[in-house]
Amino acid sequence: MFEKDIQHITDTVTLFEVTYKKDSFVIDGKEYPLGYTSWLAVQSDCRFMDTTVFAEIERFADSLTDDLSRDGLIEYRSRLITAIDSLQEISFFSLFDLEKYKEKISFLLLEERINQYTEILKIHQTGIDLSTTEKADQADDLMKGLDDFFLVMALGRILHHAIQDLTHYSSLVFQLTHKIVERGARTKSQLAEAFGSFLSDPYCSLIFHTDQKPFCTKASVIPMVEQSDGESHIYRRVYYNRMKDFLYTDLFEGYLHGHYLWRCGICDDYFFMTTAHKQLYCSTVNPKYGVPCSYVAKHPEVNNRKPEQQKKTDSPHYLLWKRRSDLIRKNKSLGRYDDAVSAKAKEYIDSCFELARVDFEYAFTQYEKDMDMTNVYRKAMEMLNV
């Protein structure tokens, strides 16, 4: 019933929009480095998504339900909300404001709208009665809600496709990262070679159909202009109606900018890199040793292994901290800021750097903003109550 209409809505409705900047993307008002979805996709809660979550979504695969009665639609609304609640437990979906989607579902399935949908169904079954002006006007009002009716019927399918796309993407990223680490790919050229090896691998072709152009994406793109620091910048805003298009776009944009996953040689967990192509170990605190793995690498006596030594300057977080520290010292020597403000500014960047070493999300979404010198001195003044 209404199969063509439901499929049309499924294929064309805009699910979300993403703004792409120089080496980051913005979604629901939050900014992330390009390629960030690959890191989220290899987290255990995504790779081994609870089967009950997938089963709940899978119930919507074909349409809304066989029961288009008022009670059936109310039950459908409840099941949709329950399914989205289950997605909030998965770190990947922190990218999205799921509460906004729940509100949209609740709006589309308000009591009066449910009554309207059941009337639309009656018209479909019995035909439109145009015998009086009043009945004709009533039918016209009902037909204005037809697109919403089709959207409601497509919601379960859209949700199911999104989960399918994510689970496929998670597996693909895991296998591709394994190929990159296995080959020791550290430069953009080596990343390209590793990706080519992945595409030609018989196993990967069997699992991911890499010989059938599986990475084709489609979306609507428009230019946009934003003001930042007194200057105008041209960015592109992309409207997506399928999760896979967003995921593969982000994966490839990340590779183009040298953003990719690596496996830590200490804890074996995956970590995400942007400019630190020489980084071998993650900067998160290792629960076994109580210090970041990158520290363990520089101090082999901490454990029994003898890891390859890694320069401290290989960390982009450290390099930014060092530049800011040098600038604070220079401004102090030039008399631009007094001893008290300089000391507080140094204290502030030290705290930001320490947080960046243990908090991945902060490191890649907020650290550089906090380390902006205008912000550093503003925070220093606040700390002094000046």
C-alpha cells in the first residue's frame, strides 16, 4: 500500500544537514574534525551494537505496520520513540540532537494528526466524496497532510536504513584501518596505497562489494558564507537523505586531509589523528598504568615492554601548547601583560593541555578554540577577577 509514495519519501526527505569547513564539519551546531565518524564507528558500542537495538529497528523495515488504525498508529509512535531512545546509548549518535527528532515524531503523530491519517486512509479505500462544497473542502484539507502521512509511514524504514548503513560502515572502517596499520601507512600517499589494497582485496570485495562501486554518494550541496574573526569565508552546506552518503563522504574527506585511525602500540585501542602522522601511541590515560600511553612510550620503565620511542613533539596538542607558552613568555618580556596575568595565562593553557591529553572529544572539538590567545588572556583576566 502506497509503496511508491513511501519509497519516494524515503529516497528524498532531508534527514540532516552538514556544513563543511577547511578541515572540519559542523552538525547540529557542533564542530568536529573531518573523518571523526570513523573513530566513532570503531567504538565497541557501535561495532557490537546490541542486537536488541537492531531488532527493534528492523521491525520497521517494510512500512509502519499492518495496523493503520488509530491504536496501531499510537503503538507505532511508541515504538519509534523507544527505538530512538535505544540509539542514545550509542556514542555515534552523540553527533545528532536525537531529542529534536523525537519531538518531530511526536508532532507528526499528535492525536489530531493520527485522526487525520485515518481519514486519509478511508478516502483511499472508499474514494473522495465531492458531493457538497463542505465535503470537497474537507477532502482538500486532508490531502494537504498527505506528504506527512507518507513520511510517517516511511519513518521506520528510514531508521532501519540508517542502522544498516552504520553497521556496514563500522565493519568497513575496522577492516580498512587494519589494512592501514598492517601496512604501516603514515603519509597521504601510503594511505592511498593502503586504500587501493583494500579495494582489491578478495575478502573485502566479497564482504563489502568493493568491485561494485559501493561508495557512490549523492546529496544536495549549496554554497554559504559565514563571518569569522572579521572575515568572510565560503563553505559548503550539504543536505543528506541517507546516512551512508554522509558516512562515506566524511571517511574520504578525512583521508584527503590526512585524518585517519591508528592502533595504539600500548593499549591496542584505536585513536584518531589529524596532523600527527608520526604519532604511534594514544594520549588517553591507560587504566593499567594511570598515565597516557604516549607517556608510557617515552618511559619504558613503566612497563615491561620496550616500545619504540616517540618524540614529544609528535603530539599536535603539545605543539600548540608550546607555541602558546612561547607567546605568553614573549608578550610578558615585551611588557604587553604583567607577571600576574602571564602566570594565570600559563596556568590556563597548562590545564587545557592536560585535559586534551585525557579527553578525546575535548581535544578534537574544543582544545584549539580554548587555546586561542584572545580567549587565553580573557580567561586569565577572569581568574584574576580583573
